[in-house]
Amino acid sequence: MERYVLSRLRRDLSDALEGALKLKEITYAHCEGMLSTEFKHGPLSAVSKGFPIIFVAGPDDVPLIISGVNEVKVRGARTIVIAEDDPRLRSNADDVIALPKSDTDISPLLGVLPLQMLSYHMSVMRGFDPDFPRNLSKTLTVD
């Protein structure tokens, strides 16, 4: 099943891209990191019942995240939000992974950690060794 990692603000895009890369590298699941505004220009049509979508949100993004969550939930998606704990997110998303309160400049650093842990645990659950991803080298050996 495909997995999308989304973000609302440009400063959080690095979380989405890093999370998508880790999921691809060690779980072998197709995954894309993108701004949620880009998601509305095509990938939204792929959403179906149970389709997992992960939103990474900064502290100021809650109203926009709720809008995005509701837009995909009506299409049957399973929504996971990585953000500071907020009752509005808990009442709209299927799952919330709560981050500690932080400054908007620090939240992208905190947001990537749960994505890396998710990738690790998914890899192990699928029977893959996350320390030795297939077809990848841990160091650059050739130009």
C-alpha cells in the first residue's frame, strides 16, 4: 500500500521528505513526501479506504492540518498527525503522535524523529534488517 507523508508549511517539508526517504529505504514501501497543497493536484485521486496519510504539523498549522485531515478522511483515508498535542487534532485525526511543545523553528527537528522510528519499526515488523537496506550502500564508494 502506498504511503504519503505530507506537510503544510515549507519549513516542515524537510520532515516529509526525510520520512518518505526512510520509509522507502528500509521498508520498501512506496512513499512520497510533499507539501499538502501539491497533494491536491493529483495524488488525492489515489486515496481510498484505509489509505494511510501522515501529516507533519508545526505549532501554527493546526487549522490547516484539520482541513487537510478532513479532506482525505471523507475519502476513507486513515490519518496520522505528528504535531504538538491539541484536542482539535485528536478529535479529527485517526491517530496523533504528540510532540513536545517547541518553537516553530525547532518543530521540524522534532517532527522527523517519529517518522524515523516508524520506519524502523515497520522494517522490523516486515522482517527486514533496517541496518542493511537492500541495494543501498551506507557510504559512497564510487563516483
